[in-house]
Amino acid sequence: DHHVNYGSGSGLQDRVAFVQNDPSQYDASIRLADLQVSDTGTYQCRVKKNTVAVHEVIVTVQEKPVTPQCWTEGELIEGSSILLRCYSR
């Protein structure tokens, strides 16, 4: 039907668009821009030409890792051991 059903309260209205201007030309692919963790879910593509074809895709968006904080423990003396510790939220 040349439209995207965004679901209720999904916040996708400004971030989803068809890849091709005219999806009736055999490419109904969509592009999700500015992915967010809340976009994780099951997405369904329903295409109707002569028959209806349905395909579901599960999308999992993970958070970008935070830069770790690192420090050393022990004296920096040649031949001795030191401990490098790192922590990240």
C-alpha cells in the first residue's frame, strides 16, 4: 500500500523510509536511521502484489560501549610486575 505502519508510540516516524522511492518496483526495503536501544524488536514486512508475502526480522540494538577507565597498580620498575586495571560501565 506504499506506506509504513510505525506502531503506536514507536518514535520511528522521522527515522524510517523506503530505500527506493517506489516500493511497487519490487524493492520494499526500508532503512532505519539513528538506531536506538528502544528500536529492539520484531519488524514485519508485508508485501501484497498478487498474493500476500510476510517476513519477520528480529532486530537487536545494543548500546555503544563506554570508554574504559584504566590505571596501573604497582611500581614501574624494570623486571617487576604491575597490574593494569580497567573498568567500564
